Amino acid sequence: MNRTGFEPTADDPLSNCSEPRWLPIESLLPADSPRQAGEDLDHARMLAGLDAHLPAIVVHRSSMRVIDGMHRLHAARLRGDEKVEVRFFTGTEQEAFVLAVRLNVAHGLPLSYDDRTRAAERVIGSHPGWSNRAIAAVVGLGAQTVGNIRRRVLRHLDGDPCPARVGRDGRVRPLNGADGRLRAADLIRERPDASLREIAREAGVSPSTVSNVRLRLERSDDPLPEAQRREETPADPADNHPADNHPADNHPADLVTLLHRLQNDPALRFSESGRSLLRWILSRSVRPGDWTELADKVPPHSTYLIANLARACAAEWRQLAEELEARGGPDQAS
């Protein structure tokens, strides 16, 4: 499968961008934005009124189209600025769109659920080799939702155009895991003394898969597990790697990332009401792993009380989530 240096989930999405420089506002073109409704004038006015230095606008070098920062560009025009600070991104137009989605999901005015859904459709079309989890991490949807979108998109095509997928760990895995297992079984029969890594490399599967196939052959079992034998449509193998599996897989981001996004939102950072909201949220957020130390301190006679308290608090947070999603309309929930 073709690979590029543009990975789906690089640690720093701006790693392929130049250092900031100042350019005339009139030299920039409108963005190929994932926002279907365009810019929010009220948000641009809010940014224009801030007495703070805003991050540089990200611009596609070859087309001079804004990738991220249309609200900041609008705010600069409202202030009467002639120049604006920009960072250039060098890549294809498809990569520029992916970066636009990722940056808009990560900060500033949130993308609607409909915007993220449409963005997922475009990313699936331009990067069909990326796994569901890799695309989900970019567009801010759950992997299962992306899988449903992919199936809907593929119904209009003659099958899946890619025999393999790139996972969030950057590794390429075949889409049909059964083929890899069968190749591994043949190689094990031909060369029973070959190492796991040698077989894995030639069959295009992981050493752990080869180990499992070898054990199954030693027991005279079928190299394919029963579930895989009866699957008509294989699951996305790049989504089943241990490095990809964690509790936040079906959410736009883990808790630490979400808190970081909130703290970097100018609408919250530069207003008293926003800072008050941030303090309220930070004081009530349990970070990953925090509860494990607390659990060890709970006396045995209080375990059920604390458990019920935790469930009650979780229920209140869920009601808050449902209320906020309802305010955004029926298409906002994910």
C-alpha cells in the first residue's frame, strides 16, 4: 500500500508546518473548511475584541488557502489589520483537508456532528487505507461510527479499494486477517523450524498471530478461529492492535486531551466566566488512573457507599452531556 510521510495521528499536527511569518491578509484565500455553515460571525467578533496574541493561521503553501484560522483571519479584518501571522503547510490538498479537520476538532469553535460526519466521508475517500480508529482520532468521532460511515461509503463502490489499513500506531496490516493466517499456516508446515518473526514477516501478520496459528496446528485445529471462519466481512485489523485499545477509543479524545483543548480555547481563557467554568470543570474531573490510588484508601465498610456515590456523579455528568448535546440540535450527539 502506498505510504506517505503524513501519518494519521502524528504527535504534533503542526510538525510539517513552517515557522510563523507575517503576510498580507489579502494574499490569503478562503479555506476548504470542514464547516458546512461557514464562519461564526459572533465568534470572530469575540476574537477581535481579545487583547491577546492569537496563534498563527495555518495556510496551504501551494494554494494559499487557509487550513486553520478563518475566524482569526476574520477577526484581523474586523480590527483593520493589514498583515497576519501564518504558518505554511506543505502537502497535498487532501492532506491539507485532513489537517484542517484535525486542528478544528482540537481547539476553538467545535465542529458539529454533521461537519465531522462529512469530514469522515471525505477522509475515507482520500485515505481509504487508514483504519477506523485512525480516522476517528482525526475527525473526533467514535471508531464504530466511522466504521458505519465507511460501510455506507463502500456500498457505492465495487468493494474496498485497499487490501490493508494503517493503524494509529503507524503499522500496516492486511484487511483480511484470514489470508495472513492461512499464509502463516502454509509457511509453518513448509518450515516448522522457522522463527515466529520470520514467518510473521513473510505472511504479513504479527508474531503473536503466528504463535496462535502454530498452537492451533499442533492441536490439529483449523488455523482460523471459528468467528473468523464465519465472518463474511472482516473487521478492520488495524483497529485491533493492543496499542489502539484503551477506554477512550469510542470518544473524540482521552480526558487529558479534552481538558487541554478547553484550556486553550480563547473564549474560555480570556473571559472571567470562561475561567470560572474551567475552574469548575478542572476541580470535578478525575484524570486517568486517579481513582486507583483512591480505591485503595476506601475502608471495606464504605465500598458500597463510595460506589453508589461514583455512579450518582457519573449520572449527573451524563445528564449534563445530554443537555448540552440537546442544545446543539439532534445532529450534535455522537
